[in-house]
Amino acid sequence: MKKTYKIEVDCANCALKMEEAAKTVAGVADATVAFMTQKMKVEFVEGADDKEVMQNVLKACKKVEDDCEIFLD
Amino acid sequence: MTKKQKKVLYRIIITAVLLVILHFVPDLGVFTFFLYLIPYGIIGYDILKKAFKGIRNGEVFDENFLMAVATVGAMALALYEEIKGGTGEFTEGVAVMLFYQIGELFQAVAVGKSRKNITALMDIRPDYANIEKEDGSLEQVDPDDVEIGTVIVVCPGEKVPIDGKIIQGSSTVNTSALTGESVPRSVSEGDEIISGCVNLSGLLKIETSKEFGESTVSKILDLVENSSMKKSRSENFISKFAKYYTPAVCYSALALAIIPPIFNLILGNPMAFDVWIIRALTFLVISCPCALVISIPLSFFGGIGGASACGILVKGSNYLEAMAKTKYVVFDKTGTLTKGVFQVTKTYVDSEWAKTITTANGAEATFLSLAAYVEGFSNHPISKSIKDAYGKELDLSRVTEVEEVSGHGVKAKVDGVSVAAGNQKLMRALGLSCPADTGVGTVVHVAIDGVYAGYLLISDVIKDQAKEAIAGLKAAGVKKTVMLTGDNKGVADYVASTLGIDQVESELLPADKVTWVEKLLNQKEKGENLAFVGDGINDAPVLSRADIGIAMGALGSDAAIEAADIVLMDDNPIRIALTMKIARKCLTIVYENIVFALAVKAVCLVLGAFGVANMWMAIFADVGVMVIAVLNAIRCLKVKQ
């Protein structure tokens, strides 16, 4: 399953870091962050609960980049 | 500017003013340090906070860290000088932070602005749909809520929100947002219309045939917005590079601060710790990787944005990159290089027969009208094209005794005169001889009243811009153009030689096309790409097999949008060369930025290590290079058609 989330991040390097961080979260098969369109696309591992995984993704991203925001809805 | 950016701007102004004032304040010893702490705090508090949080989270090496260490170090050294009794250079630490913030602000504004420009180019999202209420007034509703089969009203000046069919009204529509084509298209009752067009003149009532989410406009927006998700090799290179680069630089700086003084100690010289620390700090400021990290995605994004303004949708930066290295272009014929519609391209009237005709219209008009009448009852595409060529309403009551001769043609009486139209076999069966050399295409011979009268040549028409398109590709450095077609050899060879195509393979089944593409893929050298251009309807396997699949005239064709990597919204083949041009320009800019940024940084790093470059030069190497790289990247957005 793939989902796209709107994000807010200020710098391109921070976007890269968010991408790296998101990839390491359990339940995430792959993640891409597009700084230009301010979007994050997450591919979930089969059977993973996307809402729960995204909470962890947000936490992981906040850790590497304090200023970022992921709009989960 | 956003609120956040404005706040940074105020901080920059206040700090700059304070720095100027402090410049005129006499040296007050250690107290000066505290005076300078005020602007330093104002300009740098968020960076320091981020750096601190980064360290706490184990994320040490980022640009906040670099800046924090560099400026704190510079302030500390200046304080050390003051304490020793000399005059400390407090301005430097504050200035580095100030310029760093100016650079960041510039970058944020420039990127935000180009993002807005690009989204404006692609601003085809309709905000509402009009539904007529019972009393005749219009109600605006969210297009998402409109069900299939609903009748919507589009007033002049409004965007068509959902795909559908016109059930009332006629108008001209501007499709430039979708196709890049500026000539308006006229539409009338019964026509299919796609969302994203702007209605220019008349009121249209449209019965929707799709949901908003499935409509052309939503699909296109989705595609473009997701395009930057597919990253190019250059982008991946930079993210990998940044991962190793920053730590490497930090350790080098540390080594630079420690090793030379230790050497000095061993050699018995003064250690000169302060000199080497300054050099190490300069080194850190220079090394910031921002210029690369920001300018490369921005270039690709600009290129994709510029392309979509011309009606070229690129599904990812990687495809733009691949397109720049295209050396082989393989075409499908029908619908790609030719219009895919059959037309009468030649009317030949036998001169002997012509002499017997004395009507006012002349022999050719009589010939054509009789041919149209005899074909009157048939719906075959060939018959249709003859009727189109005649162009007048047929009074079919004039036609009697219609007899279809399977595999041969048709016989009938028109106004009592027997007319036969069909192939050579039919003429032979009638005992008539006909010319063999007719030209390429489908030939319909006509016999009138038992006499051979002439023939009509019907063929697919080559697109007006096809020749120019092939020449354009050659000029852009394409090594070989190939045409694959299921059509017969005569037609294929004729089209290929007219257009100047290098290789042509005809009478292929769809599966053969894949085999041929694979054969060509094996022939090419490494680093060369093969693009396949098709109209997307039955080319899906080939489109996905080629390095780059280009679907053409894809408006409204979902299968093509799915299968291809690049979608040309209108069916003008000249856009292929334009896509290559955009891709090349974009890649050139990317390489320029990589080389320029790395070269300036490398030179400055070396100069910094030897103490030739000071803090001010370091600021240029960081902020200056970034500004130049961003400005260069923005050039990608401009496309010369």
C-alpha cells in the first residue's frame, strides 16, 4: 500500500534526512520525500497499520529535523 | 514571503543595524563580548537550538551544527584575544551567522517562488462545478461530489471540471493548459470534452462520464505532482554524497585544529592553537553542502514544470535524465507519424472516359459523385473517406440494386447507370484493364457503364510536422530513427523515405514490435537510451520495454498515461525533440551546478586549510555559491519553443 502525505519542511537537506529517517521505521517498505512539492510518499509493508506506522515516522522525522511537519489525516 | 520568512528578515535587519552601531563603539575589553552577544543571539538562536537538539538526538553532522561550531568557535577565539589583552574580532562570528541566514532566506524565497511559478503553470485544477437547479439558477458544488451522468453547466471563462459529453451548446475551448497548443478548438453538441479545457465563448451543458478523481485533469495533476518522487541518478548521487561528505569535513576540520599544533609542539615551535582553530572553523563554514542539495532537485523540478507548460508530462526526474541521453528513437507509424485517418489523396480520371463526359461540373466531379453514391450504403472506413472527399449530402434513393461483391468491391445502379467500385480483381471480373502503377495506399477502381473510369487513391496522411520532427531529432544528436508498423511494406517504405527515417520494419504483429525493440536495445552501447514513441492504444508492452516510453496524443487515454514515462498531450511529434532539448538543458544546468559548487568549495577548502582564505571568503563559498546555483537552477523553468 502506498500513501502520500503533505509535509512542511524548510530545507532540501532536511527533506533528505526525513526520507532517510522514514525509511528506517518498522512497517515502512520505502519512503520518498519531494522537497519541491512538499510531499512524502510512503510505501507500507504488507499488513502494516498505516496510521500507527505514520506516528512513528513522524516521531523519527521530528528527531532528525525538529522543524518538520507531516500532515496525517 | 511567508510569516516565518518575514520574521527572519526582521532579525537580519536588526542584526545588521546593531553590527553597524557596534562598529563605532570603542573597545571596552571583555564587555564588548557581551555587547556582541546581543546581535549574535538575535540572529543565531534558532540555529544554536537546532544544533543542540541535533546533538542530543545523535544527529551531529548537519549544517546547523557546522554553523554553530564555526560561530561559537569564532566568538570564543575573539573573547580569548580580549582576555589576553588584544582586540578580539567579534564581528566575524556574528557576520557568518548573519550571512548564513541571508543565504537561507534567499533560498527559501527563491525556491518558494519557483515552486509557485511551476504550480501556476500547472494550475488547471477546477475549484467547482455548476449544477442547474430547477428554477434555472446555477449552484456551485465541489467537483468531487458530482456523480457520473450529472449535467453540469460551464459558462464562458470557466474551466471544464469533469470529463463528459456535450449535450447542449457549442463553443470554442482553450486546451493550452493541457496541450500547450494555443489555437482554440471548437466543440459542439455530441462531442466528448475533457476536463481542464477553458470554455471561451458559448454556454455548454455537459453530461459527465467520469468522476472527478478519474477525470483527465485529476490524473494529470496527480502525475505531475508525483513526478519529483522518482529521483534521478544525479539526485541520488547527491544524497549519498551528502551522507559521507559532512562527517568527512567535520573530522578533517577537527584534524586541522589539532594535528598542526601538535606538530608544532613536537618541533618545539609555538603551538599557535588559535590560528589553526580559526582555519578549522573557516573550513567548516566553506564545507556546507546546501548549494548542491538544493539546486539539483530544483533544476529537475524546473525542467519538469517547464515541460508541462508545453504539454509534455514527464513522470519523473529520472526520465528527464534518461531522455537527455536518447540516441535511438523508435516510432510506431499510425497515429504517431501519420494522422491515422484515411483520406482520398489522389483522384485519377481515365482520359478516354473523361472525353465522354459533357456535364457542366466536369469529368472529375461526376466521377467522384458516382463513386460516393456507389459506396453510399457502406460504413467501411474506405467508403467513408470517399464520401468525405465528395463532401455533399447523398440522396440514397438514387442508388438501386446494390450488390456487395465480397473481397472485390461493390456494384450498384446510380440513376439507372451501372457503377462498380473495387479492387483490381473486380475490374478483371468485369473484363476491364486498369493501370498498375497507382501510388502507395488503398486503390479503389471505378467502372461506369461498363467502361473503366479511373481510380481513387486512399491513404493515411503523414502529419504536417512529422518531417520536421525527424530532422529535429537528428539535429539533437539522435543516431538512428526506426519505424515499426503493422502496415504493408509499400506504405511503410513510402512513409519512411518521405520522412527520412533510417530503418523501417513493416507488416509486424504487436508482439513483433517488442522483439524488434529488444533487438535494438541489444545493439545500442552503454549510456545510450532508446525511446519508443507510440499513440499508446495498443503499444503498452513496447512502451514499458523501451528505456523511455513516450505516449502521444494521449488526451483522455488512460492506458497511455499509465504505461508511458513521458506523455505528449497533443499529437505533434515535434515535441519529442523539444523534450530532448529541455532534458539536455536541465542536465547541463545540473552538471554546471555540481562542478561549479564542488570546484569552488574544493579550492576554498584548500585555501582555508593553508590560511589563505579567511572567514569572508568562506561565507562566499557557502552562501554565494548557493545563491548562484539556485539562480542557475531557475533557468530550467524557461523553455524556448
